[in-house]
Amino acid sequence: MTISKTQKIIDDIKAKIESGELRPGDQIPSAAELRAQHGVSITVVRGAVSWLKATGLVKGVPGVGVFVAEKP
């Protein structure tokens, strides 16, 4: 079973949050950085970030970036 490119980005960011490498309030890499790191299109990056936002792991701040959400 292969893992999609979108899922690889999701798993990478989730692992960094779970390990404490990314903590609440930390900014995740920009879309351009994620594209370069993973060698994927902006569409793939947007899909991964949208999923992370939908699950509440990260929150977007328009014009600023995407940040790890505070734990409830």
C-alpha cells in the first residue's frame, strides 16, 4: 500500500508536533518550503495543510502563516 504525497506531508508535520519539535504557537514551514522539502506541487501542500487545519492541529492566520494550535 503506497502513501500519497499529501499523507507524507501530513505525517511529517504530525510527527514533528507529537515529538515536540513543533510546539503550540510555532509556525509550520511555508507552502514554498514544504514544496521544496517534499518535491510536490502547491496543490498537494494545500491539501495537506487544509487537512491539518480541519483536524485542529494547526490554525491559519491570514497574511501571516500557519501555526501549531494550542492543545484544548
